[in-house]
Amino acid sequence: MSEIIAIVGESGVGKSTSILKNEELGIIGLPPEETFIISVANKGLPTKGWKKVYKPFHPTENPNGNWYASDKSANIRNALNRVNTSMPHIKYIVIDDSQYSLVFGFMRRATETGYAKFSELGKDYFDILDMARQLREDLQVYIITHSEEIRQDFEVTRKMKTLGKMIDDKITLEGLFNIVLYAATRWDDKKQMINYFFVTNRTSDYPAKAPAGLFPSIEIPNDLGYVSKCVNEYYN
């Protein structure tokens, strides 16, 4: 069974930046030769030179490609299956902007009346996550998604973003993961710059989680290369 890891956060807090090596930011990143990216929003990486190492996948024209763009659940699951069965060199899968599979599906069906579409869209998204966690044992699958704030009385909590109550009542997405990391930022007065990091366990602001001892601290670099190293050392 593969290990699925959620990377959750608002837009602009370093989620996609964590994928690829960036020497300026000290990010190790995931090795492109062992990584397959599914870009749900069909949006490039915010890292200089990313197109040199990530080439579009096509089953006949470029079967060795490591970049695939689609927001449709069936296409994403087909891509997962292909990596699982036909790409043994791939050790890491990243589903970037995964929540847009829900959003784009909803927009295509926005004129439909009734609530059935919410259940169907929720199942489509669940099917992606369910398949992602049943792949080869040597695969790590990173599900990158936006967060949303839930306000109850005077308290604010965060969660993985969906389409609202109709889906949330049926699926607790975080329950499918052993590791849920929240991307966050903090202003550094001394360096006069923004620090980007992942939160690894629950705090008053972030409902993150990870097995005890997997990460050395509550805050770690926003770097999937670092995350994968910790995961591999912990389990293997």
C-alpha cells in the first residue's frame, strides 16, 4: 500500500514551490527522474527552469513524460494506474491543486438543479484518494490542496477545502491520511523576509498530524525532498 501525504494551505504559502529543487531557497525537492506530476489546474511550477525537467506525458507521443494535466477523476485515476503498473522508476507522485477536480467539475455542472451532483463529485474525488493509497508500496503520493477556514462561535479551525457541507457530511478527507502537513508563513523581522514552512502536528492554528517521531519538530522546511527523506527513514 502506498503512502499518501496531504499538503494543505492557502494560495501562495509555498505548497507547489516545495516540489522542485530551488538552490536559492534551500529546497531539495523531489528528483524529477523519479517523480510524476498530475497538474489538476494545468498550472506550471513556480520554479525557474521547471520545463527542462518535467515533460508532458502522452501515451504514444511521449510515454516517458512525467507531467500530466487533467481535472477529470477518471483521467487522473488512469494516470495513477499507469504509473503504478508501467513506470517502476517513479517513486513519487504529486497531484497538484487537487481540489480543482471538485471545483472544475462543479462549474461544468453549475446549471444542474438538485443535490445529486455534490454526492457524485464527492465520490469522484474520494475515488482519486482511495486509488492513490492503494498503489505500489514503494510509492509516495502527495496530495496538494487548498485549505479553508471554518468559524464556529469564536473559534477558527482549518480543513481541506471541498465544496461545502454536502460533501463534508459524507467524507472526512483527513481521515484517509496518516500525514497531513499544513503550509504556513511567518514574517522574520531580523531577516526582513517571509519564512515558509510546514506544520507537522496539531497546533492552535493548524490541525496537522503525523505519526509520533516522524518529524523532528513541529515546523519543518517547506520541502518535499526533506519530507520524503523523513518518511523513508521512519518507515524503512
